[in-house]
Amino acid sequence: MQERDYYEVLNVPRNADEEQIKKAYRKLAMQYHPDRNPGDKTAEENFKEAASAYEVLKNQEKRGLYDKFGHEGLKNTGFGGFGNSGDIFSSFDDIFEDFFGFGGRPRARNAAKPGADLRYDLTISFMDAAFGMETEISIPMHETCHVCAGSGAKPGTNPLICPHCGGKGKIINSQGFFSVSTTCPRCRGAGTIVTEHCRECGGKGKIKRVRTVSLKIPPGVDNGSRLRLQGEGERGENNGAPGDLYVIIEVEPHEFFQRKNDDVFCQIPISFSQAALGAKIDIPTLKESEKLIIPKGTQGGHSFRLKGKGIPRLQGYGRGDHLVRIIVETPTKLTNKQEKLFRELAESEQETTSFFKKEKRKFMKR
């Protein structure tokens, strides 16, 4: 059977550039792909024919021979078209991965691989969370072995090509027109196997190290705050970018202060006389003591607000407020003089109470 002209197969002019050829092949591959034409032998043959044309025309050397001598010029190159779909999927993984989501060429063994991200949980005090701090933390991580440079092989030896996959790192199983690629179970996709292991890393190519990292905690962090240190994670392989380090903050509770968002709360006890007569008292805040005026007749449970005396705002300017809740304490031990005064106070309160009772009865009669 006479073979068709490859330019005719792809429907491109003889002066078509690489991008035109690739675009034309992609269109035909989509049209005749077996998933879209199950059981269609004609579509299968068209699919193979398009793949053969693309294999030749994308290669400058093969294309030059084809342009001069036609199909006869390709005989000495070892290329005679594709006999089965496995060859097609093996040769055009880039096309099928782009358009059909499978096939896929395995990652080259020396390709750059980014490092893993790391997490570190850090517990700090209430005050350090409020005002920020600088510290150093020790991070356990894996780094490339300095003895074998990550190969896992004993110095002076080299890893061997995996005999199971021939160094490809994958095994291709063909069933009819379909081809399935799986990671080689012998070398686990590396394409090589180590026969003599490096003593330093035990053949793993990495060693566990503890690295010290300087950390600056900004004012205002709270429970669950996450700090990202770019590039402080595990080192990448083959010049791959390092991962990031995420520090998760846990804040210890304070014995006196409590926090809600950017506001600080505390409870201050005062005496009956201070509540009744009023007073000026010192209130501890995050930075220093503040004078607070207690008006006459202040009731227990009343709260006062000290503007701008709370937690610095992490995502903005200024600070939250400091709220002071008043607790009126009941005395448990009285001197004779204090007890006498309280009795006099109680008698006057009874007179006041009797007055209100009389007024209430008058009102009810009305």
C-alpha cells in the first residue's frame, strides 16, 4: 500500500514551521483518538498515520531527508512508522499529556524538584504576643548528603541503570491499542539502583540535620497566627527551590489579663466605700499603670474603657482598648468600729426602705 505524503496527512504546506506542524498534529490526534472512536479501525490507522507524519516533520534531520528522498530516504534512519499504539504513546507523551491527561513522560532524574514545606509549633507568652519578640528556633529537616551529593552511592561508585526498566523509571504495558505507564517497582522511578550505599546517609541521599532559624514575631499575634518564612523549608533537589517554613503560634494564658481580638480585659476589686464615695485607683495595663477615676455610686459589674491601651493591631495601625470590670468586694472580717458604722448605715437604709414602702402603698391605693 502506497504511503501518503506526510504534508498531505497533516494538511500543512511544505514550508510549515514547527508550531504549525504541532498544531496540525494535535488537531488530528484529537479527532482520531481511540477514546473518541472506540472500535473504529479506520480512526486507529489515521491516528497512527498522523503520528508517523509528526515524528518525521518535527525532526529537522528526518524532515530534510524526507523532503529530498521521500519515504525511501527514511529507511536508513531506523524509522519505519509505528507498529502499535505503545510506540505512539511512548514517543509523544508531551502531546498526550497536554491534551488527554495521561501518558506523561516521567520526571527526568536530574530535573529540579522543589523542597517540602515545614511546620513548626511555637508557644509564646501573652506579653510576647502583645509586643512581639525575636528568637531562634531549631528546625529538624532533611538535607542533601554532603558525602554522596544526594546520589546515595558510596563515594567512588556510581548507581547502575535499573535492569527492570532500562533506566526509564517506568514500565509501559500495552493492551491492544491502549498503553498504561506505571512507575518501575524496582527503582521507584529513579531509573537507577544503588548497589553500594553511602555510609553517611545509608543510601537515602539525604541526612537529617537541625538548622537554627532566626524568627521575628510581630506585635499583635494571637492563637493560631501563622508566620511564613519563605525559603526556610527543606532544600530542593537538583537546584530546586527550597520549601517554606510555617510557624504556628500558640499564646499562653495570662494570670491577670484576658484578650478578645485586639482588646484586653481585666477585673479590679474595690471596696464598698470606694464604690459608694468614689475613688481614684491605679489600674495595671500592658505597659504601665493608669489612673482610673471611680465615680460615686459605681455598681459592681460596671466596665470602664481605656482607649488605645490594648493589643497592637496586627493588620493595621493603632491598638485596641483596655476594659476594666469593677468587682465590689464584700468584707468578711470587720473591726468593732467598722461593724458599728455598718449598723448605723443599715439603720439609715431601713428608714429609706420604710419610706419607699409607704410611698408604694399610697401609689397602689390611687
